[in-house]
Amino acid sequence: MKIALVQLNIQWESKKVNYCHAEEFIKKASYEGCDIVVFPEMFNTGFSMNISAIAEDENGETSLLLSRLAREYNINLIAGYTVKSANPGRGRNQAVVYDRQGTLVTRFVKLHSFDFASEDQYYSSGNKVVTFDIEGMASSIFICFDLRFPEVFRKVAKNVQAIFILANWPSVRTEHWEALLKARAIENQCFVIGVNRTGRDGNGIDYSGKSKIIGPLGNEICSGSETEEFLIGEILPDEAIEIRKKFPFLNSMGTI
């Protein structure tokens, strides 16, 4: 399976610009024969708290665009963006997965708000994990700050071969990003696909990219630089199953 990681330099709150840029990468991923293309958290706006300007309906313009692009380029597409919450004035930081026909496969809402940046004041947190099938690969997905909470990964570990993580992870904590991606892969014996943005956002925060695919044994399959980049990593999903048979560590998980 070929997976394209798009390490996007997101233009601040500029949906139209980011849409065009994203389509260029989707077209490239399709041309390269990729099965899945993955974009960062809030790929169309950056990590903004300007809810009134960026939040949209679940079936709004971004949803329609992603569905069309997945169908037009015959590729599975994963991306994050902001939608309106049931709570007035708040948004939901979500990730969506579309299949090759442009059909919505799943929707996930970020579980842990990044209070350090006041995300909890503007976004309603999700309350459930999700699992889904993509090209026959059992998968799950989390967003950015969720990466720091291994207990939620444990909820899906036995049921998946791969976990996707979409992020706007600041460069000042790059070492944490890299270490936690590897830890989540090793402890859950699955592929971890982490996609982070690059560039500087409207708040003056820098992002270092370093998108990665980590294998079930902690081996690095591909890794991005600190600039905008298009990466392709190839994996064999069943490798996770074989490794768990050979080293059945997950069977020893307790119930505490």
C-alpha cells in the first residue's frame, strides 16, 4: 500500500489558496499511484481560533471539495478541518476520511483540547474513538494533542493495523512529536502515520513538519524534512498482524 503524506505549509485562514494547493498534491499522489493521501490538522485554515470565520457546516464547502477530489482522482483522502459545533460560538476540530468514490467513511472529533493554546475555549471536544476500513486495512485516527494520551490508543490497538495522526505540532516540541509517534507504534504494534504542517501560522508559531510513517517495531519507513514536502511511504498492512502473532504482547494488556 502506498501512502502519500502532504506536509503542507498552510496559508492562514485562506481556504481557497489551501484548496488549490491541496488539489495539486492530490493530483500528484494519484499520478504516483498512491492509495491514500493524508493532510494535516486544519489543512484549510491553520490552527485558528477564529470560529466565526472558519467553521462551516458538516456538509459545507470543504466536505464537498474533498469528496469531489477523492472521486475525481480515484484516491482515499484523509484531512482535518473545522466545522460548527452544537454549542453556539464553538467549533469542532475534526478529521474526515473519504474513499475512492468520494463517500465519507468516518468522521472523528479531536478528544483532547490543547488548553495551553486556549483551544478548550473555542472548540468542543469529541467523546469517542473511531475505527474504519481503508483499502482493507483496519485503521483509526487521532488529532495532534491526542498523541500525548496513550490510553485512547489502547482502546483501538487490538482492532487496527494502522493509526493516522493529523497535526499542527509546533517546532519547539519536535522531539516530543518524533518520540511519541515511535512510542505509539511500538506499544500498539501497528503502523503509525503522522502528518504535520510546516511554515509559520498567523499567531507567529513555527511548525517543523517531520511527518513520518513508523512501522510496528518502531522502524522509520519514511520521514519528512522541515519544509513543505510530499512524501510517499509503502507499507504491508498485514505486517502488523504477523508481528502480533510472533510477539503477542497485546494479549498481556490488563484491565486496570
